[in-house]
Amino acid sequence: MYNAKYIVPGLVLFLLVFSAPFLLSGGGTRIVQDLAPPLDKSGCVEDRLFMASSHMRLLSFWRDQALREGKREYVSGSGKVFAISLRGTCFSCHADPANFCDKCHLVNGARPYCGDCHQGFGEGRG
């Protein structure tokens, strides 16, 4: 290696620049603690940790079940039955999206695409 004094520092610099976004992001989903509590205190569709990390997967599953399978009920992990309805189930408890949905989405840099199909909830909210 004739140019080791240039290659090794160059590789180290490249690796630092390449990995900077991963190192600086802190990684993972951030759970916002000061969310507006739901109106209905009986509990959510699933537990809080699941909803914080996987609610979009659940909503996609609901969409597929309702539109493609014709199923309109969801049985949660606890055995409770819920209507598959964004407005009727989710927003019946979380009635103020500005103090609930938007806070988490802003902190996590998420831009939901619900508003692409669901009108009346503002940009990106459906």
C-alpha cells in the first residue's frame, strides 16, 4: 500500500459521513408522553406499546380486511371486538387529532397518507 496514509483516513472519513445519519438519529420510535388522553378510559384496541410502534400496520390490516375481505370487526389480543372504523373506533376516543396524532407524527417525522383517501381530517389525516 503505497498511499496508506491517504487511504486509511479517507476510509475512516467515508464511514463517519456514511453512518452519521444513523448515529445522530438516536434510532427507533419515539413515544410522546404528553399526549391527550383518550376520552374513553376503557382502553385502546391494543396495548399502548403496540399502538405506538405498530398502529400503521394495524390500520393497513384493517383496510385490507374491510375493503378486500369485507370483514368489519377486529378481535384484539385481549379478546375484545371492535368495529373496523377509523372514524367510529379510533376518533371516537382520540377526538382531537392535533393533540394526539399530530404530536407523535411531528416528533417521529412521520407523514401519514391517510388523507389521500379519507377526506375531512386535514392534510395527511384520514
